Amino acid sequence: MTHAALNGWHDYFVTAAQVSATLAGLLFVGITISLEHVLSGASYMNRAFIALFLQFEMLVIALFGVVPGQPVWVTGAEFMLTGLAVLAGTSVFAINFPDERNAVLGSAGPRYIRRGLAWLACLAPVASGAGLIAHLPWALYFLVPAEIASLYLSIGNAWVLSVELPRRMREGPR
């Protein structure tokens, strides 16, 4: 694979970096506003951590994608290491702060969907990186579902943490 194929994704990487950095900042604001509520349950801390770290992952991958003159295999290795590191970090955090049944979308179905999307967001960049190393330029397309899964989880969790959780805490038990 040549640099030309990777360079064709330059605008995608720049846009992904901007979106991820902006959303991470907004998540910090939302978490800060609702900190008392977020700290009220392990699963809410889990959601906040995963939302932030998925945006961090997408930001780092995007930054690696725009490093000029870097060998393509290095970019592939960076994608793989980033995805695996974020998967390991979020998995360890999830063990210590499990996504349990709670007041907002805490049933089994939404928990499995969140877990599956988080794994997709972490493992799709690994597949993309492996494809780059194997000289398969189409493997960059694995980054698109990773970005969408990260955005979906982060925006959804931001809504839950910033709006739904405080609203339901004010309403009290049903």
C-alpha cells in the first residue's frame, strides 16, 4: 500500500479528530455538570469512562492517520495498538465499575448493545491496522463503523448522563 491511498483519507482523519476532540470536551462538561449523579452508580461511571475513552481512541487514530511521511505499516501498527489498548483499558474499568441494572437504560438488551458497540469501536481499528500492514487499502473502511459506534455511544451516554439521569433523580423512584 502506498502513502497515496492513506493520503486519500486525510480529510476524513482531520474531520474525525475535530469531532472527537469537540465531543470529548462536551462530555467533560456534561459529566462535570452531573458529577453527583454520575458518581451515584458504578454503571454511570462506566458509561462516562467508555464515552470519553472511545472519543480519545478516535482522536488518537485520526492523529496517527495524518502524520506526514510515516510508513504505512507504522500507521497500521498504531491503529492496532490504539484499539487494543483502549479495549483493554475500558474492559478493566468495566470489571471494576460494571454496567449493571440502573434507572436509565439498564436492562440487559441495552447493556449488550453498548458492550457490542464498544467492542466494535475498539476492534475495527485493529482490523484496519492489520489490513494496512497487509497492503489492503480497503481496510481503512473499517474505521467508519468504529467512528459511528464511538459517536453513537458517546452521544447516547452524554444524553443519559447530562439529561436523563438528573431528570430521573429529581423525579425520584417510580
